[in-house]
Amino acid sequence: MNFYNNILERIGNSPLVKINNLTKQYGIKAQVFAKMESLNPGYSVKDRIGVSMVDWAEKEGVLKPGGTIIEATSGNTGIGLALTAAVRGYRCIFVLTDKVSVEKMRYLKSLGADIVVCPSAAKPGSPDHYVATAKRLSLETPNSFYPDQYNHPENPAAHYRTTGPEIWRDTEGKITHFVASIGTGGTISGTGRYLKEMNPDIKVIGADPYGSIFKPYKDSGHVPEPTPYLVEGIGQNLPVGNADMSVIDEIINITDRESFNLARELSRKEGIFCGGSTGTIFAGALRVAKDLDENAVVVFIVCDTGEHYLTKFHSDEWMKEKLLLEPQTITANLIAETKQAGSPNDLIFVGPDEPVSSAVAKMGESGVTQIPVLENDASVGSLRESRVLTRLLEDRDLLNAPIRDIMEESFPVVDAGTSLDKIKSKLQRSPAVLIEDFKRITGIITRSDVLDLQQ
Ligand SMILES: Cc1ncc(COP(=O)(O)O)c(C=O)c1O
């Protein structure tokens, strides 16, 4: 029989996958490979340290049967620890911040863990900060183990023992550049140290969100005031024990916008469905690879799966709300679906055989200044309030005439997938465009709807 003794044996040995379409799109000559940590059983790079820190605690006698694991986590370390706890029969309590996606919270609960959520605005050292809360709970809970992933030597050691050797083996020692993010620093410090021991010329590059302290700290030794960013699991407010700056050659800052849009591109153009930190890392990998020739071999970490972020940056609505969507991804349907709250969603229209008075009444009631004329779900004309009123001033009897007699040409019709750029150019010449989906007019976009996008 061919089987694993338990799910933990399936952790590690993640494959390298070559990037093809995006390297071509960005004019990159170097070979770029994704190390697919999202294929671990808990779908992240942090499964590795979940097992290694628990192995250590069992060996040292810190964790005894029936014990409780308590950790501060952005979710993925919790998932790695919870998998281990499920297999070995421990209880888990994880302390998270309110920045963590609801998907990761539900996943942790499904694995049997209890979760405590702290405000992400709490400053490090304050009693309601998530790390301070985890420490306090571990002191109050008998027979508990607080791994402290930010300082536990088994975190980088797991990557030194496994991630580094796997990359060296799978590239046959040809790797020239390794790119990772820095959360606890375990991945980059452990993997980077192993690779540099094998070949000191290998460059180790950290990709970090703007707002995190790592880049200024590495470049100047100075710790600036951090500012908020949206990518989860990476960057810090303060230096951490496991982030060994001496292993890292360079840190590159990346914006939320670039991280999320590149993570989305990895899904769409390579089929690699990943989280936002992978987008940050891939952005760093592209910066590094841009100046390299075909002999260079760049390996970057795919930290976790996109499934953890379906309600966040993998949702067009969320991206639009945060003003992060690239204009070419904004489509006619998306604008119509997410029109400003409070505006009516149902399309307001008139028929060509209704009297003009009915159009005047509809425009007055709904506050619109133009209205499409539809017949059998197709657009046959349009009316603009100002022009109708001017005609009525001249001839009031027109109120009883059919709309067909005074209507103007139809607003331009676009299909549901039309991009914002195309819609904007049509709105130069017409006050509105109509959306057609499955041969039916389903919506209208006006100039003010586009202005509301604030892009
Ligand atoms: C989504 C995600 N990406 C990247 C990282 C960074 O890994 P490390 O803590 O090894 O620096 C984490 C860490 O929690 C994470 O959750």
C-alpha cells in the first residue's frame, strides 16, 4: 500500500513551477520559479514550522499530553499548529488581529482551534496587542506551550533543514536569487542561510510592504514609525528576533496595489492561486529579474493560497472599495453592480409608445436627467430632461404625444465586460452608456457613476 501515516508527513517537498506567461509579458529573460508552499496540507509555508515547534516542545517536555498550544498568528502559523494539534491530540488557542481574513478565522475553527481577536490598531507592548494577549493567556493556562514564532529558533531551523535543501536540490544548485517576504523572518532567514552556505554568491532578497519597518531598519538601522497596509502576514512594526538581517542582501518595498494586482495576475495568467504576500514577493522577484540574463535562476515563495482571501483582494468589489483595482480590470458590469450605495439599482426606462408626460414624471421621481427608451429589451432611443423641457416650453401639447415622436438616438450600448477606458471614451460623446448582457439591456452607466469611482 502507498500511503502517508498522517497528514503531517505530506508537509514539505513542495514543487518548483516555472513562470512563463508573466515573465514573457514583463520582458524577463531569467528563469523564474515559484516554490509552491500553497500545496502544503494547510495551504501555506507555515505548516513546516507548526510541526517543528511542536516536535521541539514534545522533546523538551514543554508540551505534555492533553496540553494547550497558544500562539499569536496572522492565521497561517495557527493553521500549521492546529493541523499538528489535531493529529497529536492537543488543544489550541490562537490570538489574531481583526485584519485577518474571515476565511482564515473559520478555517482555524474548523480545525478545532479557539480564537481570540484583538484590535489591529493596538500598539506593540500595549495589553490588548495580539502578542501580549497570547503571552498573558499562556501564563494563565496550565500545561500550555507558547511557541513564540517571532523568536523560536525552530522557526528558521525548519526552513534551514527543509525549504533551503529542497530548493538547492530541485534547481541542481543553479539558483542565483532567492526572494521571500518577512513576517517572522523564519522563511527568509533559514532558507537564505542554507543557500548562502551552499553558494555565498546567491542573493537573498526580501519583499516588504511600504509601511513596514524592515527596509528602513535594514538600510539605516533606524526604526521608523510604521504606517498601515493591507497585505496580511508580512512586515512588522518592530524588529523581530527571527528576521536575521545579515542573511538578507536587499529589501524592496512594494505597494498594496502592486501586491494584490500581481497576485491576481498569477491566478489568471499562470493558474497559481495565491495570497497577497505572494503578490508582494512576486513584485520583488520581477524587479530583481528585470536586469538579469537567461542564466539567472530566480526562486520565489508562494506563501499561501488565494482561498484565504476570497472575500478580500480576490473580490473585485473589495478591490474597488479600497481603490486598488487597475482601470483595465474595471468592467461595465462591475460599475453597475457596485454603484454608489443608495442609488437605485433597477434600470429606469420608458417605452416608445408611452406619452411624453410619463417620461417627465419618471425622470422627476427618480432624479435622473436622462432616460433610455427600450422596446422588447432593446434600446431604440433616449430622452434628456433639459431638451424635453425646452421642447415643452414651446409646445405644451407634446406632453400627450408618444415618446417615439420626440426621442433622440439611443445611448451607446456596450457589453458587460467592456473596460472602464472604453466606457470613458464613449462618455465623452454621450451622457450615458447602456450595458447589454445576453442580448438584454441590463444597466446604465452615467458620467457621474464613473466620477464616483474616484480612480
Ligand atoms: C501569508 C503569509 N505570507 C508570508 C509570511 C511570512 O513568513 P515568515 O513568517 O516565515 O517570514 C506569513 C507569516 O505568517 C504569512 O502568513
